[in-house]
Amino acid sequence: MRSVEVLPARVRRGDVIAVGGVPHRVRDVRELRGRRRRLEFEDGNVFVLGPWVTIRVRRERTAAGGPVHR
């Protein structure tokens, strides 16, 4: 896993985001009006981000060091 800062448009399925200090794995990402993003986590919780909020995510890497695409 590596930690990166991204804008909501760059959040991907499988990313892990800490909300209130609790890690949540992203199951689905959908675009809403106003370029906001609706993140659905594996535990069923939902979080909506504005388009210009920078967040830190943990992202899995392959054995070769590249990102894992889900």
C-alpha cells in the first residue's frame, strides 16, 4: 500500500480512506451534480466529496510497483 493525496475525481474503487480515523475501502464511486463524488464503502456507508477537496488515500500496488486497477 502507498499513500497519495488526490482530488475526488481521482478516487478509485479499492482505495482506502480514513473518515474520522476509521479506514473504509471504496466499493463504488459515482459522479453527482456539481462534479461532486459519491463514495460508497464496502461497509455500506456513503460519503460525498466536493470537487476541490484534497484527500489522502491508501492505494494497493502490484508486485511490479504499479497501481492495482479494480
